[in-house]
Amino acid sequence: MRMTQLTIGHLAERAGVATSAIRFYEAKGLISSVRTTGNQRRYEQSTLRRIAFIRTAQRVGLRLEEIGEALATLPDGRTPTKADWHRLSKAWRPRLDEQIERIERLRDRLDSCIGCGCLSMKTCALSNPADEAAEWGPGPVFLEPRGARR
């Protein structure tokens, strides 16, 4: 029995995304469609789960390139299963732990330091006397993990 094919509008409505997002995901190779004789896109119903996978991965901070790499590990471009999600999310855990750590540092220092070594705040004289953080590189160096600094 053949799966029901969805129009781009119906897929967008069911997935909770704009049709432009559907076209964007397709252009990035994250999802695929077939064309009717009238050149209209049609999507397999399983594409709904693939879009849910993409959106969830984006919400945890993964870039589309990373999501595409993960989806490329699935045989024949199939929809991720529970076991696939477990395997992939386990691999992303260290990255998510690092993001959590960075957010916690931001939260804990938010009221006293923006982390950039700018010397424009009174507390910079305590946290970064003589602008020692300048040697660590540009940007919010106090909020980055030490190993990630340039």
C-alpha cells in the first residue's frame, strides 16, 4: 500500500512551518519531494517526522549542516527512528553540555561583566586589570570555554 503524498501546503500546515521553510529544507537536501506531471511538489507522509527531527535539532542549537550530516547517516534517506534519534542525540550531548555551561556562565556573570575585556565597566578593573584578556582574542572571551579561545 502506497503512503499518502502531501502537497507542500498541507505538509507545511501539518508540520507547523512555512512553505518557504519546506522549500529551504529541500534546497539544503534535508527533505525530498517528487514532482507531479504538472510539476507540483509532493511529499511522502514520513517527511513530517523528518521535519520534526530537523526542527527539534535546530531548537537544541544544531546548525543545518550538522543536521544534514546526521540525516545523511540514515540509509536510503529514510525517516529517523527512535533508535536513530537516541544514537544521534547521544553524539550531540557533549556539545549541548558545553552550551549549557556557556549559558550558565552568562547567567552568573550577566549583572557584573559582559565578558569582553572592554575595561568600560568598573568591575573590569577587578576581573581584567590591564586588559589581560586581550591576548585571548576578540569577543566575549570570559564566556567562552578556555579550550575554544582562538
